[in-house]
Amino acid sequence: MVNQGGSSRVLIFSQREIFSKALFRAPHFEFENMICQLDDAEILAPTLDLANVRHTIVKRLAYHIPVALNPGIPQIRIKKEYDLFLAICGSPRDLLMLNAVSDWTATCKTSMCLIDELWVKQIPNYRHFLQILKRFDVVMLYYSNSVKPVHDLIGRKCVFLPPGVDTLLFCPYPQSAQRTVDVWSLGRRSENTHRRLLKMVAENGLFYLHDSIAGDQAINLMEHRALLAHLAKRSRYFIVNPGLIDRPETRGDQIEIGNRYFEGAASGLIMVGELPKNGEFERLFDWPDAVMHLPYDSSNIDTIINELDQEPERQEKIRRTSVIQALLRHDWVYRWEAILKLAGMEPLPAVLERKDRLHKVAESLS
């Protein structure tokens, strides 16, 4: 529940108690934790009653009728005043949770919503959910190509906000742990590329780390996040591809940048995979060799790896450049700064302190 005392200026509506083990939400909660470190913020994280019954029924109904339903969250009344109300959602379905919160416009000067996954092709199915966004002053989307269609639907200010990462958690320096994992593939993958890598395992003894079981939950999300960072800092090559690259029936022809690109850069991995050519990627990852281009479902990954393995100096340059760029551009602090600017709020000293620390680490690597 909300702490009614104190003088916090930011209230974050979080899904962390409802989806406490969902892997894809780990970066959301990492961002929320970072905001609390950088600002005077509180987290409002309600729980869900009868999650397996009422939530499922209401979610299905909401596809067909106007959304004015509570999915099972005890009613929440915000009695304290805040400068900013920020809701972080994984998908439009999460918006239904907000019906449990009394009108935040009466207690919060500005309201903003951040949505991770929203494909243009899905907008008609989510049209009732998206009506809730009309209650916000600003809507931020991780998917750049979805910004205009959502704006056209709800008539509110919509902007693109790229994902970020805790770059200090993922930064491989100054410890520079030995990179004993040759190639790491996490999540969705091309079977052609996968089979070629397995062939390299059999023929050359390649240490290829890949998913061998299916699952979308963790025992503890923040422990999972830390483990992911440790593995990244100990791997050499990282397979990356745009979001839902293997599911055109969901994404259509939309190309979007996933979290893996930011995590790969921050940890100094040599990223190998498809370039998300959507205008924003070229702006956000504009340094040489940010990603070694490998068309999706290609089987010649061995050629790229064998060639780069002959150029250790080039490898080190790629790693350092990527880490430096991530420290200077893709840490969560820069995303929070962008949100504060949209809200017309000044950053607190902790923002400047973290930026100064990031710049000092980057300078030490130059």
C-alpha cells in the first residue's frame, strides 16, 4: 500500500507483486529500483486476488467490452499528493490493473505510462485496454513504430522511450573476468544458426551456452538479473535479434529493438545477429561494429566467429567501445532523465551523481 506520510514526489505503479517471477519483467523492476535510488519515489505494488480465476475471466471479457473492470485487486485510494504518477506495464493487458486505483489525476500533477510490448498489428484487439491510456498525460512506448498508431487511437501525447540497462551491473570492467563462454544464445533463436553452433561444439569443442528447457519464470527475478549479468561478462559472442523475429504473425513487418542489444553492449559482448533497421537502432547504436550482421536464420555464424577470432585487437576494441557507449547513453539514469524532462521536473542530485560515476568509468576505459 501507499505510504501516506513523508514527501515523496514520485509514485510508481508496479506489477512486481502480481508477476514476481516473470522473466521478461525483470528489466521493468530493475528500472523501478533504479528510479527509487535516483529520486524521492515510492512503489505501489498491489497484489491480485483469485488470480487464476477472476483475472482470466475479466481479461477475456475486456477484449470485447469497454474496460471498466477490476481484475481482482483490492481498491486503492491515493490520499497523498505526488508530482508524478508513473505506471510501468509489460503489455496493454496490464492496464486493466489500473482500474483498482482511484483517480490519480486528483492527487498527482502529472501522470505517465510506459508500455514495453505493443505491436501495431495487435492494436485492434487491445482497443478497449488502450482506452485507459486516455487518462494519462503522456504515454511512452518501447516500440518506436507503435507510437503514431497509439497516438491516433487515444489522442494523447505518445513518445518513443528506448529500453535501458543497469550498465554498472553489466559492466565487465575493471575486474575483466575471463570470458570462458564462447557463444551465448538466450531466448528465441534460429534453428539454422543453432544447428551450426552445435556442429562447432562437436567439431571444435566450442563452449555454446543456450536454453535447453522452456520456461518464463525465475525463482527470484533480481537474483536472475545478477546471474544474467555475470554470464554476460564471461561470454565472448552473443546472439541478438529484433523482438519476436520468429513470429511475423504477431509483429507483422514491424522491427523493434529488444533489451538484449542494450544488455549485450553494456557487458562488452560481441553481438552477432540481425540489425533492427527501423531508424531508431541506427541512432542508438551508431558506433562501428555495434552488431556483427548475421541475417536471421543464417547458418554462416562460424565464418563470422572464425574471422574475428583471428583479430584479438579488433575484438577488444569492439568490447570497450560498446561498454563506453552503453555507460554514456543507455543506462537507466538517462531514461529517467528523459521522463523527468517530459514531466517538467528537475532531476535530484542522485541523477547527477550517477551520471558522473558513469562518465568516470567510461573515461577510464578510453
